[in-house]
Amino acid sequence: MSERRAGHVAPSPRPRWLVAAAAVPVAVVGVVVWGGYAEGWAWTGLSTQVRLWDWLEGLALPVTVALLPLLLRHRERLAPRHMAGGLALLTVFAALVLAGYLVPMSWTGFTGNTLWDWLTLALLPLVLATSTLWRRPPRWTRRHIGLLVVAAVAAVALVLAGYLVPWAWTGFTGNTAWNWIKLLLLPVLLPVFVMPRLLAAAEGWLAPRAPTATGPSTLAVRAAGAGGQGSGVASDVPRTEG
């Protein structure tokens, strides 16, 4: 028999109706996808022309926003195995992207999309997902400043080469300053201004609150205090001698 530590409350199992309610929309989506791709149901809007790229465009940001509360709640509990799992998934996706361009695999829909298209697709979801894990250094050192300078110089060099060489694979040619503002405004504002305040508020909401002490020892102390107050009152009453 396993012993439970004092004060430890075992998590209650999820009710069956909640599991069933979560399974229903998954089953509906599965039927719609199967009907669109396999049976040719025109009303679904799904066919062989709707490729992996289209799914990424439609789901990347909504899925990231839906997972954000979960990331905020458990960001302090992330272990090295979680980091390893995330890196493994990222590696598999990178391999899939390379195969989509080099093989090429037409069902991915990656062929023809430039670096600009990838930035438009993934920059904001990536910033949202990783900003919950960022930690501001206790003090800025030369190493931090050097890394920022190197990253900024590399980004500026890439953009200039994309316009001036020009590198067609970047897709930068033809994009104006207004296009860059629309691309970078939210990814810059969120981690600099919004996410730090949101993380501070989330830590306050999710921090465990100290339970109100109502144990036997506390009750005994309260009773002793009440008795002392009573004896003090009784001692102030003058005695009447017969």
C-alpha cells in the first residue's frame, strides 16, 4: 500500500462526460476530413488542392493561442525531457520541410513558398509559444549585448541581400516598409510590452495560496487567548469582603 504524504491531495479523475465531450468534435472533424479527401464531399471545401501548407495557415495561430494558457500554467514545471521532445518535433518538422522542397512532395504545398511566406505564417505563433519561456536576465552583460548585436546585424544583412542581390528565395523583393510593419508589429510588441505583464499577472493568479490555519493547535491558541482575556477581566472586578 502506497503511503500518501500529509497534506497531499490526489488529483480527481476527469469525469467521463468531459472526455466524451472532447471526443465528439474530434470525431466530427475526422469524418469531415475523410469525406472531403476520400469521398469528394464538395461542401467541406477539402480536396487534394488543400495541402499541408493550407492547414498550417489555418491552424498555426489558433492552436498556439489555445495552448497559451496551458503553457503559462505549466511553464515552471518543464523538465529537460519536455525540451528534448520539443526539439525532436522541431527536427522532424524541419526534415519534412526540406523533403517538401527537395523531393519535392506536392501534398505538402511547400514548393513555391519563400522565406517571406514562412515569416508571415510562423513568426507570430512562434513568438507567442516561446515568449512564455523567456527569462529576462538579472543584469545585461557584454555577452547579452553582443548576441543582440550579432542577431540584428545578421537580420539586416539578410534583408539587404534579399533586396539588392536579389535572392529570390527570400521573397523580400516587392515588399514595402508598410508590409514589414504589418509583419513585425505584433511579434515585437507582444514580447516587449504585453507578455511580461501577462506573465506577471499569471504568476499572481496561479500562485498557491496559503491555507487558512484552522487546525487543533490554532484552535488551542485561540482558546488560550480567550481564557487569558477572561481571567484578566475577572481580576479587575473588586472582591467584596464579608
